[in-house]
Amino acid sequence: MARVAVLLAEGFEEIEAITIIDVLRRADVETVVVGVTGSTVHGNHGIGVVTDQPIQTAAKGKWDMVVLPGGMPGAATLRDDARVQAMLRAQREAKVPLAAICAAPIALARARLLDGKRATSFPSFSDQLPGATYVEEDVVVDGDVITSRGPGTAMAFALALVTALQGQAKADATAGRMLYRPS
């Protein structure tokens, strides 16, 4: 079974985080919610999520993918937290796919993990992705990096993660069970 870490910091975007966690779990992916700023982390709309493990433990773990939901100031915390940056670099060295949505690609950019990659983000963060070729697509897959634009693209992004981890057939079956039909 694939194993994914979803990192949450205070001020994360709830739609993105919960959609990612829910869709991955529906697709039979072991999804571990990692607390960067505590054992209960609150989104930017006040919804609290109890995490499964702290960043200190997750940073030592073996993952098949690491995912960063956006939202502010959560994405800025992911960008600025030395533990997160070290974890991202270690995962890159281990050739683990990385994914980020909305403002969170800024954390990948800080770690220089978007250099030479096509990537997207929430439009107001497009100038904060040095080294990347910015594109205005809902979901961008460039090798082992997956990025997306924001809350409205969360379902497509989550299903792209399923595709990367378990193939298109599993993503299609998961989407079908949720009555999701991409436009």
C-alpha cells in the first residue's frame, strides 16, 4: 500500500487538505496527516484537524509521496520551517514524488525543487516560483512533481495524486464512486 504524508501548518486551506486526505484514503492509500505546528492544526477558516504524527517523526519516515496543501499563512510556514525544508530535500534525494497546491508550491521553490520544472500555483504566487516555468493549468504533472492552483482544483489534484500512486484505473474508479466527472 502506498504511504503518503500530508503536511499541515496553521492557516492551511481546509478544502484542499481535506479533499486530498479523503480522496487518497478512499483510494486505499495510507495517508498520514503530519502536524508541523502542533497536534491539532487549524485551517485559515478555523477548522481544526487532529494530526496523526508530528513533523519530527514524519521527517524520519519512508514515504511514497509528500503533499503540501496551500492556504495562508500555512504555506508560508511550510516554506520557512527548516524541518519541512530538510524533509523535502531528503524526500527528493530518495526520489519520492512531491506535490503542492495553491500557495504551497512556494515551499517547493524554496527548497529549489521546482528548478527546470513546469509548475502552477494560486495566481498571486506565480512570481514566487523562481526556477520553474509557470503555466496556468489546473493540475501540472512534471515528472515527479505535481502542482495545482487552488481550492477549486482540489478534486482534480487529489485524483492526479491517486493516478501517480496507483494508476489511472484506480483514479477513475475512485472518481466514479464519488460521482466526480471532470469538466
